Amino acid sequence: MPDKRDVVQDWFARGEDDLNMVRIAFPAGGPAATSAFLLQQAAEKYLKGYLISKGWRLRKTHSLTALIEVAVNYDASFGNYANLAHLLTAFYVESRYPGQAETKYSREEVARILEQTEKLISKIRDSVEH
């Protein structure tokens, strides 16, 4: 069985890959919708890594809202990211399942979401490192 720290770092590395794709592609004119999806993926992977570091048993979910609700049990300040979690989760569902009323994000909105996601990820990194 792999060491828990290695598992956590693997989740973080995968999330970082998604985040880096946004950092590279979005400023170069990459699609806002794809960038928003990748931000959801990055946040999901970092949150799962954080929760695993706390002893949480991995569950199959793509709901950032559900993951934030669990994270709040370990650190109440994760509640500050509930709106971001809801926004990214809604976009994940809309972008992956046909027939959903897809939200169109402007480049400005995605830039704001990127900034908020980077703050969440920074908090997660700081929480795990200490």
C-alpha cells in the first residue's frame, strides 16, 4: 500500500497539471469553458489530496460543494470557498452532460475564478505542509 504522503502528493501533482494548463492556455486565448472545467478538476484533486491527508477515505464524487463541506470539519475557513465550489461544480456538470443549460463564462469571469482557485489551492498547500 502506498504511503499516504505519496498519495496526497500524487493528487496534488495531477491538480497542478490541470492548473498549469489553464495558466498556459487561457492567457494565450484558450477557451474560457475549457479553462473553467480544468479549474474544477484542479480544485477537486487538491481537495481530495487535502482530505486524504486528514484521514478521509476517498469517495467517488466530483462535487466540490460536498468536498468543501467535509473540509470544513477540519478547518472552518474552507467555508469561505463554498461559493467557488458551487460555481465550479455547476460548470462541471453543465460541461460534461448533454442537455444541460450551459453557462457561458466571460474571460473576465474565468480570470476571477482562476484567482480564487489559486487562493484555495494555496490554502490547501499551506495546510498540508504545516
